[in-house]
Amino acid sequence: IMSIKNQSLNIQILLFIALFFASINIFGQTTEKNTQKVVRINAINPGVEFEMPVFSKSTISANLGVGYGNMYENTTRNWATGELIYMIAPFIDVEYKYLYNINKRISKGKKVDFNSANFISLRCLGRGSDLKSNFTRYEDYDFAIGPNWGIQRSFSRVHLLLEVGAIYYTDGTRNGFAPSLQFNLGYNLFKF
């Protein structure tokens, strides 16, 4: 029974990824020059990110890497109290961002290079088997999805991102809701 649940979740994740890449081809043609395609390297959770416009004020970003994470309350067991709980694992982070103040920034003469704006988003995060951890997970992978509010700014090629929100998480066995917080520092390689 556990194997069937694992296969079902794997199929759902693969279907989501396929739909994401299909949406890039479908919506990628309907953009204005307010948003840009950007390739960046992120440092805090090391990864390579591709952000591309899908509408005049919206982008989709996909970030692949290996990074720091912690546990979701109901998806772990036997963790030691009093310790900093951590996990280093591969991840895929896909996010639809609506850049709601991009026109206001342009009208005030502020830069919007590399999609510098405030945003609301829908974030999907999948994490694989941990490379190093000090707690035990019920499953080797987990998946989270939820709404966020965030701000991203670029200072020359340095990229800063801060976002907060809430997520629904599952590992195929356990699930629940949790707060979401992300801070990242990156380097914009190029835009086109």
C-alpha cells in the first residue's frame, strides 16, 4: 500500500512539472517589456534559477539546487529537542509571481531590471532524499504548495528575495499546514 501511495505522489509531481513546462510555451508569447527572462545563481540555498515572463506583470521561476531545509511538524519522527533541526537535500522550487507594483515603480523612475518588484505568488516546493540531516523523515521526499507575499530587488547583478506565506505540505503519508519563510541572495547572470 505504501508503494502505491509513493508512486501516486511521484506521478502527481511529474505531472505538475510537465504542466509547468507546457505553460511556459503557451503563455510565454503574451508578454510586454516590463518583465524579463532572467538566469541567476542563488547562494543561500545553492541553485540555478530561471525566471521568465508569462503575462505583462507575471513570471514563473524554476529553481533547482541543493539546500538547507528543516522539518515539517508531522513528517518527521525521533528528533532531538534543543538542537538546531536541519536537513540538506536536493530541491525543485517552482513559483508563479504576480508583480503587482511594477508599473508604479516604472512611473516613479525606479528600476525594474531583473524583475525587481513586490509580488504575490503561488509557490510549489519539492524536496528529495536528504544528503545530511539530524532528524528522521517518514518518507524520502516531501512536497509543499501555498500562497506567499514577497519582495525581490536587484542591485546591479546582486539579487535579494524575501517572502512569507503559508504552505500545505505532504510526504504521501503525513500532511498539514505551516508558515513559509524564504530569504535568498543571488547573482543575476543575464537577462533577455
